[in-house]
Amino acid sequence: MPCNNGQHDCNKIYVESDHSKAIGSYLDKVLADNARLEASICAIVSELEADGIADDILSRATAKGDIDLSKFWTKHKNKDVSRMQAALRKFSDHEIEIIKRILK
């Protein structure tokens, strides 16, 4: 990987070692596990919202767990909206109207 140590005007090329491959593999696993965990939390909180009890549960869990779950949930929902908006941009207005009819 090209790397500039800041002391020279040139870049040095370092060959990726087996150790760095192992770290990359480990990080890939951690990221995949994190994505599954976030998806699981999303599914649970979505069901709590459907039952009208998400705010109460999140605030109690926040108080007892010393972690701001409401902040996480707001950020996650905003990411979901952005992701869906990006996906919808590939459809024309006519196609979006068809999607709306299908969803009704």
C-alpha cells in the first residue's frame, strides 16, 4: 500500500503481509457481525414501534444501560431513509406511481 511517512517527498510501497491479511479478515468478520446486530436491533425496535411501546422501552433501556438508544435509533432510521431515497432515485415518476399502487 502506498504510504508517505511525511519525511520524504516520495511514497514507499509496502507489501501486504499475512498478518495484515488476517487483520483484514478479522475486521471483515467484525463488520459483518455489526451489520447483523444492527439489523436485529432494527427489527426489534420496528416491532416495538408497531406496538406503540418503542419510546418507553428505549428510554428505560437507555437509563438502565447507560447508552443512548434513542440517539442510535434516530440515526439508524435516518440512514434507512437515505438508503431508500437513493434506491428510489433510479425509478421514474411513473414507476414510483406503480410502486405506490403495488404497496396499497
